[in-house]
Amino acid sequence: MNLKKFAIAAVASLFATGAWAGCSFENSVPLKSLTAGFAAWKAVTSAMAECGNVESELDQEFRTKQPAAFAAQPALYHIGGVSNGTHVPLLNEGTTRPLDDLVAKYGGHLSPNQLIRVDGRTMAVAMMVNAQHLMYREDILNDLGIAVPATYEEVLAAAEAIKQAGAVDYPLGGTYKTGWNLAEEFVNMYLGHGGEFFAAGNQPAIDNEKGVASLEMMKRLTAYMDPEYLVSDSTYVQQQFQQGKVALANLWATRAGAMDDAAESQVVGKVKMASAPSIEAGGRPASTLWWDGIVIAKNITDEEADAAFRVAMEGIDREMVEANNAAAVWLIDGFQPGAMAAGAAATAANGAVPYPASSQMGIMHSALGNGIADFLTGAKDAATALADIEAEYLTAAKEKGLVQ
Amino acid sequence: MKFRTFAAFVGPSLFLMFVFIAAPLVSVFWQSFHVTKARFETVEVETCTPGFLKPTCVTEMVTRPVLDEHGQPRLETRFTGFGSYRNVLEPDRTLAALRDLDWRALLTIDFWKALRFTLTFTLITLPLVIGGGLVIAVVVNNVARSLRGPVIFVSLLPFIITPVIGALSIRWLFIGDGIMTAFLEWWLERDIAMFAQGGTIELLMLFYRVWHVAPFAFVVFYAGLQTVNQDTLESAIIDGASRWERLRYVVIPHLMPLIVFVALIHLMDAYRVFEEVVGFSSQAHVISLQWLTYDLLTPDDSGNRAISRASASAMLTMVGIVILLVPLLLRTWRDQRPGGPGGAGGGR
């Protein structure tokens, strides 16, 4: 009896996976992939796995090993997942291959929008875009008669009203965890102020009025956040939202789907998406646009590259998107933009710029991540903090050879 | 022992120590005096990235490394003397802060900030670990024989837990509205945020380390307690010594070599404090020397890492440990000399 049940279940599950997407070919070349570990990558890598012989490594800290792994002879992975930022070291060291031939052969279904082109050559295939944008509790704003904030002054006014009304524990959530997250918040705010990070010769240029104004705005926002904001990352803010503890946050589009996940969220249907706020009405949203996509290693055989690209195309095909529509803002044909994608779309439509990824920006991002906390905790004033960040940047950039 | 037998026993260990300790140390030492740079060129590049409907193409000046004929970046390594050490220690800012007697300014320099925490962490946990271990050992030694097994097992548990996991569990008890924070809030009837300021995070880190390491001290001391001379203890009782006097004048002197041993090990471990910084994400408020080295070594999004500065920072950490250990090592050396007070090395 039990054995029979087991057999039926086993057969049923075989059919289930077969019916879900399947793979149009059977892959016989052993392949390995290294990508980030968030929901969209889980969807893509499990779709790739259906072709067989694919071993996927999902690691949120992939960036620390990807450049070295791809520079090895032969490369340790065939397929890599990258974003604007993490694409830079691979491009710099030339460890990924141009994909034009493979796109011509197997990528007929790709839209031109998906092709990351550097000097005319396709170096990566994007699958999704991501941006931080405003998420808000519609019920709370409606109760208090507050319009959806479009600028940061309006965010502060809304936060004050929410605080007075005592509607939630903390009016604002913020991904202000020291390090990468905190630096990203500054990058958003500084670009929202129209700032430039570098002057000629890769000299740093953040110690100015716009930099100070960005820091001051961040500090004013923290007054309405959980006092433990310096340890709160995206997951933490997402959970605060899901548990009804915060009312507004500038959070990643990839986290939007989780708000309506009835298994985790107590606020299903109450969280709505809007453009990232700007500094001045009608100005550029204080956010950056990101893409995530796939690269193929250079140091592998052409046969492997061929198989790797085919498998990757199976990972980012229509069936995968149809099964995982809510996991991300996909660029892939078949994506149905729902209410959850509205925030990212509005942020882009209002003129947010792509994250300015480059070698020097990587150093600047690290210096910002380590240096801003001293201002927020009150150990330094804004001008000193920015001057120290510039000094830290210069030390690292000189050591690297980026600044003479 | 014959020299051949001695060599056969010590040889493999010496070989491994050379491969895994001496050789890397030499390489780190070398790297701390050299800097490897790539040659960069600035070129105009057109990059197209996805927009929402159509791609956005921008032409901009990009700084990128020059590749050689094998497609590898051209690297050149140069001797920089104490350059990396200067970059870590920042002598100009340090001297300026010292001249103004500005303690706060000094502590905004990463190295001194890290050293301040590392030293206070090491020196505060040291007596707590030794004291705590001794108390548990004495208590367990006085517990009824039938209960000893279970009590020893329970006392050892914290030591068995993987350090990072231990730190994370305590973090989860206290972060946000964690169980312990919720309890404290209920008990003290006030709002508490343990992770909002450096002081409380530091307190949690100290608590965690003592909780984690005290069992080690306990095991060592408990073993030592089994060898206390019972005759001396009995004569002390006949002389009318109280429980405290017996501990102070008989037990502790007997355990002294073990106390020095535990102190040595603990100083070495605590000076390399690292798991706590990661586990409690305390970077915003407190960092340690080991974490500083780690942070310099971690590549950023663009793959940059500061290997030379990390090496300099690692060498400075090692110098710090050696300075801390000198007094204890001197003491041990005096004790170990023929005719020294410790004689043949009491129990080690």
C-alpha cells in the first residue's frame, strides 16, 4: 500500500516537473553557475536545472569570489549572475566572453532591451531590473488623509503625522545597515540632489553642499526609524513591513512581492508601490536603476560556452517568467507588470539614473559604507565625515593605481 | 630522549608550522611593504543598459586596466616602505588629535578605534573569564558526586557551540523586539533598543565572549582542583582557615600555572576578536583589529581590495599580541627555568 502510494507520488512529481517548464533540449555538458541567492535567481537557476547537468551555486556574497573564479584557467563557473556593480571587475579583467554569436544562434527571443552592450559588443544578457522605490501602507495614509509623498519633505511631513497618530511603531523603515546598504542610501540621496561623485582624474567630489544636504536629509529621516537602523538591511525592513511595524520605506522592487505573501505578511493588500521620492517636486527620484543578468565565462571551451548559453536561455525563458511573475520586475517577454512593479516603473519613468558602476565607484561605495555611520551616530559632523570618506577613497584609489 | 626520537616526534609539527604559519607570515610581511598596482587607461566607452521599454545608451569616460597580450591586467609591484603602515596608522591625523588631546577625533581613525575596542574587550573579558571559570570549577567540585556529570555537561555547552552561531543566537534574542528585549521592556517598563548605541552592543559582545569561553577556563581549573594536595587542605582546616582563606592561600597558588596558561590562551584569542563584530553587526559603532584586516581584504563590487594595507594591519595586530603576551611569557620562562618556582611545570 505504502509502496504503491510512493510510486504514484513519484510518478506524479515527475509529471509535475515535466509539465511545469521542462527544457527544450537535454544538456550533456557538465555546467556550473554562480549567482546571487534572491528569489529571482532561485527561479532562474531551478529552470536551468531542468536541462540536466547544471550545478547552481546561489550565494549572496558571490561578489567576493566571482572575479577570481572567472579569472581561473579554466574558469570555475560557466554561467555567472551579475548586476551593474558586479559586472565591472569581470569587464575590467576581460574574463567573460562577448555573446553576439551566441545571441544570434540561440537568443532570437531576446528583446534588444535585454542586451548589455559595451562598445557595441553584447557582454551580458539582462533578465530583470531592480530599484529602490517607495512602498507605503495605503490604509494608514488614507486614514490620516495624507497624499502619497512625492518628495522627501513630504515623506518627513507624512512621517510626523503618522508618529503623532501612533499608527505604527516606527513611521519609516530604512535599509541603513552600515556598509553596502548605507552607502547605497547615500548614493540614492546624492544622485537625487544632482550630485557627481568624481571630478577629473578620478578625484573624489562628494565633499560639497549636495553631499552635506544628502547626509542631513538621511539624518532627519532616521529620527522616524527604528533606533536600530544601523543594523537593518533589506530583509529586516521587509519583515518590519510584513509585521505592520512601519508605514513607509524606500525598499527594493524585489521585495515588493513579499508584501502580499499571505504566508509571511500580516498586511496583505495594504502595501502599495510608488516612485522613489525626489528632493524637489518633479525632480529626479533619489534612487538608482539596477539590472541583473547573465554572463558566460571566457576561459571555457566553445562547446561549454555553447551549452552554457543555451541552458541560461532556458533559465530566462517565457515559462519561467509565467511561473514566477511576482518574483521580480522581469525584462523577459511574457512578464505581466502588476501593481507590484508599478513603483519601479514610476521611478524609472521619473528619470532615475542607472547606478554609476565603475572601478572607482566600487572604492567610493566601500568608503561611504564605512564612513557615514560616524555622522549618523554623531561622532563627526557632515563636512568632516565627507572629508574623511574622500581621504579614505584617495588612499584606496592610489593604492589601486586609479589616482596618480 | 634520543635526538632521533625527538626529531621524529617534533619534525612533522615543525614542518606544518613552517608551511602554514611561518611561510604565510613571511609573505604577509613582504606584502605589507609592497603595493601591486594595475596600469589604468581612460577611454571613451558606449554602454547600453536596460531601461523600462528601450535600452539607455550612454557614452562616457571609463577608467579600466590595461590588458596585456594574454588578456591579463598589467600589474606592477613596487616597494613602498612603510607606506601601507602609514595609511593604516594615519600618523598626521593621529598626531593632530593627540596634540589637541582630542580623544573623540583619535577614535574616528579606524585603527585607533579598533585598537581601543580590542584592548578593552581583551582586558575586561580576561578577569571575567578566569573568575567565572574558577567559580564554576569550585562550585562543581563541591556539588554532590551524582550530579557532577550533568552539571559539567551543561556548563560545557556554550564552549561547544560554533562561535558565529553563538553570537547570532544572542543577537536574535536581543535585536528589534527579540524575546530578551521584549522581556526587559516589560520588566523595566521602558522602550529598549539594544542595537541602537555602541555601549549596549559592546556589553552584549562582552557577555557573549565570557559566556562562550568561561567553560574552557572551568575545565582546566576543574582538572587542576583534582590535584590539590588534600593534606595541605586538611592542615589548613586544623589551623582554622576559613573556606575563603583555604581558596586564597592553598587552592589559587596551586592553580597559578593554570591561571597563567588560561590567561595566555585567552589573551591571544580575545585580541583577535572578530566573530562578535560580524555576529552583532557592530561595525557602525565598534570594530576590532581583526575585523579591520578582514574589511580591507574583502573585495568591493568592482573587485578592489586593499591587500597591502590588510597585510600591514595584520602585522600590527601580531605586534600587539606579542606585546600583550610578553609579561606572561616572561613569567612562564622564569618558572620553567631549572630552580625556578614552578619547577617541572606544575600540571601543564
